[in-house]
Amino acid sequence: MNLDGRRIRMVMELRRLGVTDPRVLGVMERCPRDEFLAPAWADQAYEERPLPIGYDQTISQPSVVGLMLQALDIKAGQRVLEIGVGSGYQTALLSGLCRAVYGIERIKPLLDLAEERIRKLAIRNAFLRWGDGGLGWPEAAPYDRIIAAAAANDLPGALADQIKTGGVIVLPIRQGDGAQRIWRILRDDSGFKTEEICQAPFVPFLSGAVSGENREWA
């Protein structure tokens, strides 16, 4: 089966696993996930599994990406802050759902690769920077939506400050039992309301930005 066929099969599997939003399914069907992986992993791009992208990081399995985007419930014209650009795959998906996506990545070589891929796909509404995701991107705040691809111990204060009233944050949070659960956090006039989405493993939410020198590509 060629890559286009595998992509269609992936979308069918996403429906079975609970991703039903037509806009999310549409961008995931159109986006070439194989372009966001090293060549050694490209033939596995559309399988339901996380894959390494180097620097001890991974690209999440398609169902987790789809469920998080579905929970984010992006409306046309909204602005999204993405914490943890990684390979750039989720950035590309977000760019097809919102007016503008602002992505932060703490590992410089990963950011460089993501920027190259975003340029190759001629995506013009994604703005990326190297930095500490826990600080957010205050110059462009406030945001309608915030999504993070790393597990925090709690909602970082800077991200809470940078979401609009009526906005939604989707964030993995480590629990006391060691499990990592993805939460949908809605900010309204009375504060923050939470809803659990699913359980999934993520790399830890770390502070600071690193150059990534002398680390091998997986």
C-alpha cells in the first residue's frame, strides 16, 4: 500500500478511535505525516504509534493528536499558541484549522527542521520561535486556544495568563499515580473548568531552551 492509501486507512482508524470532527479529519487526511519524520521512519508514518524524532522526543500517535485537536475545538479566525513544536506536524495541522499558530520549541535543531518543513509545505500562517514554552509567547497574547505536547505537573501560570476568557487549553498533566492524562481546560468568567480527554504518555514539560548540540538524530 502506498503512502496515500496508508493515510486514508489512518483516517478510517481515527474515526474508530473517536476522532469525528470533520475539520480535524480533513487536515489529517491532507497533511503528509511522512514529511515530518526521518526517512528511516517514513514508511511507518501512518501507523497508530508514536515515533522518534530525535533528541529524546517523539511524534505522538495519530489518535492522540486527533483527539487533542478535536478537544481544542478551533473556530475559523482564531489564534493558537502551541507549546512543543517538535517535528512541526501538529503545527501544520493547526495551520489548516486557525488563522494563525504561534509555536514554541525549546530544542533548537528540532525547531530548525520544523521551520524547513513548514516552508516546504508553503504554510504562511505559522510563526515559530526557539524558547521556553512554559513562558508562553506574551508578545502575541492573548490566545483563543493553547495546546501543549508535553506533560506538566499543573497548568503553568504563564499559559493561564495568556488564554482569553472563553478560551480553551489542551494540556497533558501528570497525576499523583504517575499516569499522564490529557485535560481540556476552559476559561470562563468564573475561572477554569476542566474535563479529562484521555490518558497518553508524553515527554515531560521542561523549562529552559537548549541548543541540542552533539545529539544524534534518531
